[in-house]
Amino acid sequence: MRVALFITCLVDVMRPEIAESSVKLLESAGCTVEVPMSQTCCGQPGFNSGDTATARDLARKFLAEFEHFEYVVTPSGSCGGMIRHHYPRLFADDPDLLNRIDALAARTWELTAFLHDVLKLRALPGRFCGEVTYHDSCSGLRELGVQAQPRALLALNPEIRLTEMKDARACCGFGGTFSVKYGNISSAIVDEKIERIHASGAPCVVLGDLGCMLNIEGRLRRTGDTTTRVLHVAQVLAGDVPAQEA
Amino acid sequence: MQVQSMHFKARSGQKLADVRLQQNLKILSQRWTVGRTQAIAELDDFEGTRDEAVARRNRALANLDVWLERFEQAASARGTKVLWAETPEEASRLVVEIARRHGVRKVTKSKSMVSEEMALNRHFEAAGVQVVETDLGEYILQINDNEPPSHIVAPVVHKSKDEVSDLFARVHQRPRLTDIPQMTREAREFLRPHFLSADMGVSGGNFIIAETGSVAVFTNEGNEGLCTVLPPKVHVAVTGIEKVLPTLEDLATVARLLPRSATGQSISNYFSILTGPRAPGEQDGPEHMYVVLVDGGRTGLLGGEFQDMLRCIRCGACMNHCPVYQKIGGHTYGWVYPGPMGSVLTPAYQGIEKALDLPQAATMCGECHVVCPMKIPLPDLLRKLRERQLDRGLRPWRERAGLALWGFAAHRPALYRPLTRMASRVLRWIGGDAGRIRSLPMSAGWSEFRDMPAPTGPTFKERWARRPR
């Protein structure tokens, strides 16, 4: 199965190891992974800021780069949501393009949904041992319905103990540019999320979107918590988690 | 009511620092989200009921003019006078005029958010008419120097019991009480004489029913009946023109969702269908009944990309579940309607330029859309407002420049790749051994509150290009 990886702009720059873990997971399941090197961004920052024209242009670029693949997989619920959920609405007035966008959107998957729903993964390629709690990222959860899949995949490894936090589905307060424009409100929201992560007792929070990851980790570190780990679900499933520094 | 939404940023800072408010909001969000979850679980087919209610509301809005005229005919046939107001101010003038015509000196008022749009109490006072709010929450706000409500269903939710105890002791000049039933009894003692001596009662209208010419009102305290049916000569209901439902059947469907979504009740304690003044031989009801229907910007939404918003039944579920509302409370939004629905309605009714922060101050988490019984796509509507702000040049130049630069680079892979490589290197260098950046001059809103974790190594594309094949 020929699968294209949509890295996402944040993973490419901020946490490239997440893309490596994604490739490892896909290859372990027998996929041939390709990475179109001209890919940049799905257009979400512009789309959510009201710049629909640029979002449409980037959607066309994405279509040209990925249309010839059987599947497109991305380690992000919000970028996956942008492509699957929002791209088709951007072209409601252009029936020809809409048909092609619809077809590509249907073949584009968030990583855990693809591993679970399409590949029906039964075994994980790496080892990770410990207790974790899972934060549901908003777009993945509400636009794509990603909720059971990451948990089912984590359960494939008997050495992972998942302890649910209260209100795992509550927003972490990131919201893209919201986190910069209204940093004080955003940090008040993430403080509540952190409270719940701590209350779960798990030393590690696992999630599926870079925005939440940077927001939660950034606030943890700023408030003096240097030990609670923030990991992408791909890293945990692939067993690519470096030993904790002392 | 004057729009104060331009002070959003300053107010949100104050509200975040208000420890007591933060505790009160936490209690609210917990109680009401749990309440709704339990209440909708009672319905055999919540989703089916919701789809049906949405379809019925859409049917009403698709031919709004027809249903409104039908309502007017049916209401007139039962002796109700229907008056039309293009603006909230005009509606206030009409209501004050009704009071003058009937020689009214005192008005009791049941809860109505449209009357907040109209600033009705101020108009009554200017005309020398005494007005008494009789909903407990609204009463508390009125005796606290006419404080505005902070929630459309629970107007005083920002206050704790202790704050109300202090207020009652000060205003009522009685010993301070701390037991809620006793406090409620005290408020009733103060309100009862007003009910008995009022000449006119004003209520809102959750819905108006075209086939019968009725006004439907959902309440929990029984004060509405005392305002509208029992003693007064005159009852005036004020509501928005979008609240029309063609039939009682429609009302029955929507009634299954409204209290459940709002307060987590299967049905509110009181549910009145008011049809016309007291007819000969009838035991109760007012001598005169009026319905004042307010446009106030609503027709401007018809047939446009914001029409979905007119389905709103004012349950408040969107704000109860909103992570932003839960942190800053209702007053920060600066007009009558707070939370996600208010962030659409305020710019839509009052002018997009008067409420620039509201559509931006949302995380787009989508929970409001998930819980809305009318399936209003609130995040999409907020995004459309952001689009209009940008199109009309209402965003700051730095934001526009940033977007333009990002768009330019994201289109040009040959430029984008070296840029991201460089960005990764620079950020890693700033991050140092700790791998954390403490200050981002271009994004101070982030770094004032959070570190920025630095990149963990060269970009994935660099690594992939080096991967042996």
C-alpha cells in the first residue's frame, strides 16, 4: 500500500521525530511511505484567520501534490480535519474541483484512525512501558471523531497503563493564533488542563496534535514542572521515547 | 444597551484575576455540563429530536414573514394587540407608550433578554414608571445598581451566595441570612407587595405560536404568572421576530430540548402558553395583552450566511460548555449576549467594528457546535466574521503582514524549505541546552505565559532527504 505522509509544518520544524515514528508505524504495517518534498502547510493558520483565499490556494497545492496517492496520512487531528472536513467546503462553488477534493479528502486520514480503522493494526513495532493519560485534541475529536482509535492502539501494548484524566475532551486552550492574541485566557484554560493531568497521577500525557503539545509542554515548563512528559501518540506507539533525563 | 465589547481585552484581564469569580464559574461549568449530559440521556432519541427541531425551526425561518403575519392574525383574533419595532429603541418607546395609555405607575417584569437589548428599564425610569424585576437573579442585579446579567439563563451566575447575602443585608436592611431558602423567602416578602400593586406586567417570549397567536414562556420561579396573569391590567410580551413557531406541535418538539440543554431539567418548573387577554367568563388573565415584536438586526441575517444563527433558542448551552466563557464570564463580552452565540450576535446586530475581539477570542474547539440543540455551526460563523474583519481591513497591520508572509512562503517550496531549516537552527540555538525559549519578541502573548519548546533537531525533510534508500 502506497501511503503519502503529510508531515505538517509544525511537526517538520518543531518535533521531526514524530514524523519518523509515524513512518516507522506505517512501514511496520507493510506500507510503502512516500514524502512529497514540496509539501508545506495545509492552510489552517490562514483559514482560521479569515484568509480564505490563501487557504484555497494551499488546498489546490495540496491536491496537486497528493492526489495520485492511494492514501494520505498525517500525524495531526487538526490538519487532518482541515483536509477532510474543511477543504470540501472551500470548493462548494467549483463542482469539478470539489469532486477531486472530495475524493482526496476521503483518502486522507489522521494517523491513529488510519492505523486502527484502515490498517487494523494488531501489533506495535516498539516498546514503551509506563503510565500515561490521553488528551483528546479538539479538531481530531470533533471534526474527525478520533477518540477510540488512539486508546485502542495504546491498549495493544500491555505495558502501557492508560489512566483517564477528568474531561479529557476539554480544550487545552491553544486555538492557534488565539494562544498569542489572548495569551492570558489561553493560559488560564491550559492551567485547568494541567491540573487534570496532574490529578490523573500519570507522569506522561499523550496526545495527537502539535498545537496542544507545545501549549501544554510550554506551560508545564514555565510553571516549573520539568518532569511531566508530553508525548505524541505516534512516539509512544512506535516505542520511540528517549529515556527521561534526570 | 450600549455595546462595551471594545473593552474585551482589559475586562478579560480583570476577570481572570478575580479569584471569587473564577470559583463561581468553575462551579457553574461543572454543574451545567453534567446536568445537560444527564438530561439529554433521558430522551430515547436525542439526535432524532434535535434533527426534527432543527427542521422545524428552519421551516419557520424559511417563510418568516408569512408565519409572523399568521401570528398577528391569530393573536388579533384573540384580542392581543401585536406591535412591530424595527429597533430596540423603538420597541422601548412602544412599551412606554402602552404604559402611558393605561396610566401605569408600576411595572413588574419577568426575565427577558430582548428587554435588555431594549434597555427597557432605563426607558421606564425616564418616563417616571417604577419597574421591578421579579426573577430572583434579575432582582439581585437590579438592587445591585442595575448590574447587567452575565448569562442569558442564569443572569447572576457570576455571584456567589456570600455576595448575595451581603447585598440582601445591605439593601433589605435585615439581618444577614446565609441559608438559600431563607434568602429566597426574604426576596419573596419584598416582591409580593409589588406583584399585588403593579398595573402592568412585562415578560419575554421564548416562542410565539403562529397557529394560535400564543406566547410561550419557560420559567422556574413562578414569577412570570404573577406578572402576566394574576393582578395586572396589562400584559406586554416583548420578543424577537425570529422566535415564531408555526404550530404547537413545533413548540412541543423544541420544548423537549430547551430546558434540557439550558439547565439540565426535563421541563422547566413553569411553562405557560399565554393566548389573549381575559375573555368574558374567564377567571384570570390581563385586561389587555400586547406583543411587541423586535427586529433589532434580525432581518439582516435572513437569507445570508448567518441565517443559521436565527435558529437560536437561547438555552445557553454554548456558553456553559465554552472554555473561554468558563474563564472570563459573561460581562467581558460587553453586550446582552455572551459566549459563542453572543460572539456572533453582537457583531451581527451591533456592527462588526464594535466587537472586533469577540470572533477572535475563541479557541475553535467546536464544543459549542456539539452541544447546540439547534446545531448552529458557531465556529463556522465565527470564522466567517473573521473573514469579514480581514476583508474590511479591520485587522492590525502586523497580523495582515504575518499572514501575507506566511502565505507567500507556503506557496513556494523552494523558499519554504530553506526558511524552515533556518528557523529550526535559530530556534534550537536560542533554546540552548534546556531546549526552551523563554521570550519570543514577535509572539509576546505566548511567551508571557508559556515557554516555547525548541525544535528537537533538524527538520524532518532534512532527515528524510538523507535517509538511505
